[in-house]
Amino acid sequence: MQYLTWFVRIVLFLLFLGFAVKNVDTVRLQYFFGYEWQAPLVMILLLFFTLGVAIGVLSCLGKIFRQRREIAAYRRANSTNEDHESANNLGDRLK
């Protein structure tokens, strides 16, 4: 299975490398107020892909941390209930 994983990784790397080599033409992005930026197409695509991934991950972080807090609270509540039940069972056994 590891060989297959490495094979797929190498094939994807070679495909992306070929894409990068073929798209080295300089493109010009024009912004507001006359500002413009010139860079190779591959650099611009990689930059905007990376920014999209970062924004997507950051948008999920709030929900992930909120779920972690809720899970921790449920675990604490559940462990205290189990402690009380085990103490009650022990008290019943001692009578």
C-alpha cells in the first residue's frame, strides 16, 4: 500500500511540475487605483490557491474549537455522573 501511495505522490508531483514548466508566461493583474502586479501564471495560481486554503481552514477553526469545548464539558459531566454512581454502588455494598 505504501508503494501505491508513493507512486501516486510522484505522479501528481510530476503532473504539477509539468504544469508549472508549461505556464511560465508573465501575466498582469490590475487592481484598483492603477496598481498592477506582474508575475508568472503559476505563481499567481499557487498564491491564490494557498490563500483560499488558508481562508477555508481559518473559517473552520472557530467551529472546531467550540466543538472541542463542548466535548470536554460533556466528558466532565459524564465522568462526575459515573463517579457518583460508583460511589453510591460502593455505599450500597458496604451496608
